[in-house]
Amino acid sequence: MARALLEVDNVSKIYSVGFIRKRYIEAVRSISFIIPDKGAFIGLVGESGSGKTTIARMILGLINPSSGEIRYKGRNIFRLSKEEWIEYRKNVQPVFQDPYNAYNPFYRIDRVLRIPIRTFRLASSKEDAEKLIEEAMMAVGLRPEDILGRYPHQLSGGERQRIMLARLHIIKPRLIVADEPLSMVDVSLKARFLNELLKFKKAYGTSCLYITHDLSEAYYISDTLMVLCRGRIVERGPTDSIINNPAHPYTRMLLNSIPIPDPERRWRERIIPKVITGPSRHARGCVFYDNCRFRKERCLKEEPYLVEIEHNHEVACYLYT
Ligand SMILES: Nc1ncnc2c1ncn2[C@@H]1O[C@H](COP(=O)(O)OP(=O)(O)OP(=O)(O)O)[C@@H](O)[C@H]1O
Ligand SMILES: [Mg+2]
């Protein structure tokens, strides 16, 4: 097996909200997975509120897990030394939904490409830096002489997104964390973006955690899929295997909720109610209990864990044990 780049080990996240009457939201519950260091493209799918962004933010070190550990090359990312943290930030890079918000409107776009070169010391001279920038822009189909010197608002959305990809060509991270990068992008640009992202796998062996609502995107880009339901991974495995043979009642419901002939398969809207009340919450049973057609008494009492049902295809459901 390929060496683990990132290990998410039994990670949970509980948010507390409200001042006088404090309430707790369990966004992510005991999640474990591994991202290998050799061009693994992993899709993380689940409906709105299932905890996808929470997982991304923990991996990026923006929020702490409530329990569990995230390790990069075997080291807890929240205990890295200053130098290790800089290396981590270089090697684990986010891709934003709308890069416009990530760019400072008062600076020319060049700065977006120069800052990482300086921060991560990627060039030994000014000439080197210019060459790096030019090569990166060409790699994503931007002409440096057209684009450099402009301000963010003077670029189209597609150009801004390609600048972001050029930035990644400069940094050459080991892992890209893409949280719904295409939800604001025109359909015509989607395939192009996904192909650009796939180039990183081929060129540098970069891995990617690709988060999306959109099954067609996940199907296109990922080798492996993880299905998230209310903060739990309920199914995971090779993408083909899951799409062609979904096992968990939740995964089946997600697939069925999408009109098949529609190439823009989406489940943006909530399919199951957000607020979880009732005994299932306290009994620590299956997260899908309240909505499951196949539920048994056992599902309420103890939570099913992931078991392999075919090669590398795992599902957490008592229908299979
Ligand atoms: N800072 C926060 N404080 C309190 N609750 C939060 C916070 N961030 C997220 N949540 C809650 O945690 C749960 C998971 O949120 P998260 O943003 O991870 O979901 P998501 O899968 O990314 O959803 P979407 O597809 O809509 O982006 C939700 O119930 C959300 O309301
Ligand atoms: Mg999100």
C-alpha cells in the first residue's frame, strides 16, 4: 500500500452554539480515513450539513477536532514545529469556491503568485521567480503578458480560477483540498477545471480530497468515494463500485433522489431533516435510523461500523452483517 500522506484518525467535531442556553452540534463523529501520497483522488460526498466543510477545515488546520488526531506523515498537525507547519501549509493547499473573495482587490493579481514563492522560498532569484510564474500561467492556458498587471476585478471568473490553479502549479502541494470549487462556476467551465485538476495527479502525483454535492463531478474526478451522512462515513470504496452498486440505504436514496437523465446530478437541497431529535440521537445508534426503511431494533442500540462487502467497498449497515 502507498505511504499515508494524511491520516484522519477517529476525529470528531462538536460545535457549541448559543450563550445562555448552550447547545451542541455534533458535526463529525469518529471519522477515520487515509489519503495516500501517490495521486489519490478521493471524493467526499454528502448532502448539505453532513460535515464536509468541517472535515476540510480541520485538515487545513483552521479548526481543532474535539477529539481524535490528524497526522501528516505520521505527525499530529496541531503539534508541528514552526518549520514543520510551514512545510505542511505548502504541501496541503485549499482550493476556494470563489477565488474572488480570496484575492485582495487592491493588489494586482501578480501578488497572488509572488507571495507563495516568497513564503515557501520556491525561487533562488528574481529571474527564477518570473520564470516560475510564466510557466505556471502557461500550464493553465493563461498568457502572462495579458494577465499580469491586472486587478482581480479585471479578470473573468474563469481566469481568476485559473490563476488559482497557476498558484498550485507554483506551489506543487502534495494534497489539494477542494471544497466545492465548482459550485459557482459556469457549466461550460466545469469539465475544463476538473481536467486541469487531474493534470496535477499526472504531473506531480498530487493527491486530492474533492468535496462536492454533485455526484457527476465526484464520479468524473475521484478514484475513491466516501459518503458522509450526518457526520459519519456510511459507505466508501472505489467510485465505480459505489455508483454502480450502492449498498447503504442512504447512498441509494441519494442516488435515487437524482433524476438519472440529468447530467447535472445534484442534491443540493436537504433530503433528511436537519435537527436530529428522538431516541436515536442518545442511543448512539445508526445516524440514518430515523429515515431508514430497513431499520431494525439493533440499529437503534448500536452503531454499525464499516465492513467490507466487496473488494475495498465498505458499508456501515446491519443489512450486511
Ligand atoms: N462554526 C460553526 N458553529 C456551529 N455549528 C456549525 C459551525 N459550522 C458548521 N456547523 C454545523 O455543523 C454541521 C456541518 O456543517 P458543514 O459546514 O461541515 O456541512 P457541509 O457538509 O459542508 O454542508 P454544505 O454542503 O451545506 O456546505 C451543520 O449542521 C452546521 O450547521
Ligand atoms: Mg460545506
